[in-house]
Amino acid sequence: EDETAALSSGVNVPRVRMSAFVISSAIAGLAGALYAGTFTYVDTELFAFHVSSMILTMVILGGAGSVPGVILGVVLIVGYDKMILPYLASLLTLIWPHLSVGPVPNLRGASFLTFGLALYLTVLWRARKNP
């Protein structure tokens, strides 16, 4: 993280930076090849904005420098998206006709709001925690 400290320790910083770039590019290329091989079709719509926003929320919520934190972020976001949200939607579908205030709201559309709110509050909390 600190180029000056690495340079003073005798590390060849440009070479290490280039190596990190090459290795991460190779891993990304392998992941893309596996992804394309799985779907047997490549299109820009396969990786839509909501997928990017979910992944960003998972990483920021758990902490970008912590693997266990990112795993916790994945469990929280996927648990909310795949388990809690459908349960709330079915519960709301049962309750809503008795309220008679219009059509049942789409909670799936509101998930973008909740992901954005979670991302905003996490960044705000971390900024206040480390002034």
C-alpha cells in the first residue's frame, strides 16, 4: 500500500505493479472465459447494472480489505435478495388486499433503493469512524 516504504525496503515498485496488473488481467480473462463458456453466449446485458451495484455493495458493506468481511457482505446481501425479499413480498401480497390502497408495491424494484441506502450508510459510517 505504501510505495515509499516498499521502495525503501528494496522492492522494485514498477515491476511489482506491472506483475499485479498482469496477474489480475489474466484472472479476469480466465473468469470471462469461464463465464462465457457457462452461458455459451456473450452479451453486455448478461452483466447488467444491478449485478454491478450488488457486487459493489457487498464489497463496501463487508470491507474492501477484509476477505471475511466481504464474505459477510455477500451473505447479508444475497440473503436479503434471495430469502428475505421474496418472503416480504409474499407477506405483503397477503396483507395488501385488506388495506385497499391500490396495487401491491413491487419490492424487487425497491431493492435498488435498499442497496443504495445500505451503500450510502456504510460509506457514511466508515467516514465518520475514521476521520
